[in-house]
Amino acid sequence: MNRADAVKAKEVLLNSSRPVVILSHPNPDGDSVGSTMGLYYLLRDAGKQATPVLPAPVPGIYKFLLGDVAVVNPPADVTGKIAVVLDCSDVRRLAESGQHLQGAGCVINIDHHLHNELFGDINLVDSSAAAVGQILFDLFYPEPIPPPAALALYTALYSDTGRFSYSNTQAKTLATAAKLVELGADPHLVYSHIHGTRSEAYIRFLARVLGDVQLMCNGRVAYLEISRELLAEYALQEWELEELNDYPRSLAGVAVSVVARQGQGDSVKVSLRSKGRWNVAQLARDLGGGGHQNAAGVTLNMPLPQARALLRKRLEEVFALC
């Protein structure tokens, strides 16, 4: 992250008279919700007018970060305002909100994806950061960070590092988390909301689907399919599947895990996870998606059997090179 850009971004955010609109991607996760609310609380504490924009519904496990704040659903009016885009490698990730960016007075792009398209007037991109929450902490600290912001930024780190277990967890990540706890974040509260509120339906769903995990590529790949009918049977929300991939990835000998889930029409949402050096982001990009080295995704616009065959072919090609 360029220091001059960081100084400029902070100057604009804290000293401009323009209102700030905070945007992120659809299907919000812990980093996008945590970063959005963290930045909102930081700006509110500094006396700035800011609006957090989050797609509905906000996943139930992250609603504790919202408090009594009136969150706006996209698209939001950014005309003449400062638009801060969080956790998006390109404008397309914003979906309908991205269509309105041209009218913004200033666009600040804050992200940690490796292949960010630098679409902002100011770009704060650090691919070494474990989460956007880390970049926001680095941007503002040692300025005062109020407890609600500390809680939200801690949640961003906690989520995007897989409870501080993924390979993106660094000494700096843990030091930042410790400082956020000093500033008011409650680790047990975060754990309780994210991992202590599972529904009975979700547990029964796990019992049903985990027996269907298939091993490919001589046991190096674990593959799981989820049909629309199965999701409907258990009435699960999309956010409840966020960590489903952790189960097949935990198998001994597995380097890459894949969860392919039927979406609307002939579409398949593919979640890719990996261990260590295995770069699933490259595989996702080759298929039209993106993400990080150990966590990526793509939507394939084709029937499930065709998607299955394509994924198997690409994975076999990858592991044939090793």
C-alpha cells in the first residue's frame, strides 16, 4: 500500500465536507460487513456523515455488528459524495452499485485482492493484508478507535483468516487482533455470534451431505455437490453455507476442496479452498472468478453435470503438473 495514497485517503475521509458512502460486494461475508461497519464507526466517531451500504439480507451471524445503525440497501446515491469501495477487486464485484460510481465526487478503493484493477481515484490495495479490516486499522491507528469499530475490525480479521488458522495469518495479524481486543473487541462475543448460533436444520444438513464427499486426483481433491432441492428441503440461507468447505478441506491428504452448489437457472456457484501453497485463486480466475490463494470462487453458467465435468478436467490438469 502506497503511503502517499494512504495519507491522501485519510485526508479526504476526515477533512472533506462531502458525505461518505461505504460500499462492498453482494453476498456479504465477515470481512465486508466488518470492514463496512468498522469504517462507519470510525467516521461517525470523528464527526463525519457516513452511510453504510450492505446488500439485504445481512447474514444473521454478522447482524450483531450493526447495532441500531440504519444500514442502506444498494443501490445507494453516491452523486457528488465520497464513495469508499471495500473488498472488491473490480467494479463488477459491486453489481448494481457499480453502475452509479461515475457520479461520485471521489472513489476510494480499499482492497486486499492480488489482482485489483485499481479503479479508484485513490487506491489502497495491499495483497499482503489478511483482510480489508487490517488495511483500515493500519490507515487509522493510532487515531482513536472506538469499541464498536474495534469489534467490527476484529470480526473482519477473524473471518478472513478462518479464526486465525489460514495461511494468511501473520504475526502482524495477531498483533492487530490483540490491539483491537485492548480497544474493546470481545473475542468470545464474536465466536458466539458466528459459530455458536447454528440451527438444528444446519446440523442435520451436514449429517446428510458430508457422506457424499467425493475424492478426486488420487485423494488430493475433495468434491461436494449441493442441489437446489437439498437446500430447499432444509430451508438454509446462503450465509449458512459460508464455512461448509472447511469440512472436506480438513481431510488428511486433501490439498483442494470444492463445493459446487446449484444456483438460479443453469448456474453453479463454486467455492474453492486450499491448504498451503495451492493457489485456487488462479484456477478461479481461469474460469471467470477470483479470490485469494487459499479461498476463491466462481459462478459457472452451465448445468451442474457440465460444471462437474469442467471442474474435474481443470483439477486433473492442475495436479498432473505437480
